Amino acid sequence: MAVLRFAAPVLLVFRDAHGYVSPTAYGYTPAVPTWNYAAVHVTGVLEPVDDPAETLAVVKQTVTRAEELRSPSWDMTSSRERVASRWSSTWRSGCGCVRCTACSS
């Protein structure tokens, strides 16, 4: 089992949409295919978030953002309290989230 070392810098990679681009998209020849992508690399130091309420807030924000893109979107209201109570009882067994403070370059 891997163990996070919270004092050591880590590299986080965030990817966005990516995809193949056919040479037909350029409207001229000769042309070659390519791959479009976007990525951000962040070096920072991780620290655990020990507060279950703060972790639940992160989950709520993440779900809200992801669900905004769906139709119909899922309303987490009916599940939130049940999940929160389960997290409280299993919190010390490895559930949670981390915060990353970016290193200056």
C-alpha cells in the first residue's frame, strides 16, 4: 500500500478534453493528423483535510459542477445526510481529501 508523504512536493497533472484531428480539418494538402490536448502541471505540497465537514463541502462542490453538465442533473439532497453520517463513522480508516499548496517557481 502506498503512503502519502505530506511534507514532500508532488506533481499534479490536470487534463482537459483531447482528441484526434484529421488532416481533412485543415482544408489543404499535404497535411498530417495531430492530437489536440490541454494539460496543466502543478507542483505543490499536500496536506490532509481532517475535518469531515470540509471534505463533504469539497465533494458537494465537485458533484455540483459535474452535475451542471448533465440533463437531468442529480440532486444530492436525499443522499447527503446518509453519506455524511457514514463518513463520520469511517473517517479515520482512510476516507478524506487533501489540499495542495502550490510551490512558487
